[in-house]
Amino acid sequence: MYREDPALRMPLADIGISASGNIPILVPEIVLLYKAHERTEKDEADFRVALHHLSPRSRSWLLRALKESAPHHACITHLRTEGRFY
């Protein structure tokens, strides 16, 4: 459950992946949702890089989450254009 908007949810089994060495990490779409609200230069750079690596399902979830939590966010346009940022 997203703390800023409890209506945004993801099943617990889907929120993490294991990196090499079985180190648990959050899936990129969740990290990008939190970073989208910070709007620092680094966060926007991370978004540009990660966006091209998101699966269609991840991109769809992030698009829906941003539309609900930040409907005027610039990243929404980029997610709608199939991951092209610039």
C-alpha cells in the first residue's frame, strides 16, 4: 500500500525481486513512484534510464499510480508514449 495514497496497492509477492546473491530489492516501478514525487535532477535521470527497461506491465502500473497520485506529473506523458522520454 502506497503511504501517500492507500488506494494504490500491489500484492506483497510482487513488490520485490532478488538481485545476485539473493539480495531483496523493490521492483523499479515502486521506486520510481516514490522518486517521481521528489523531482530532483537525479530522480528524473533515474526515471529516464529505468523507463526503457520496464516491462509493459510495470509501465502500466506506474502510469496508473502516477495518474492517481500526481495527475499532472510530466512523467505520465512519457509513460504514455511507450517509454520515450525525450
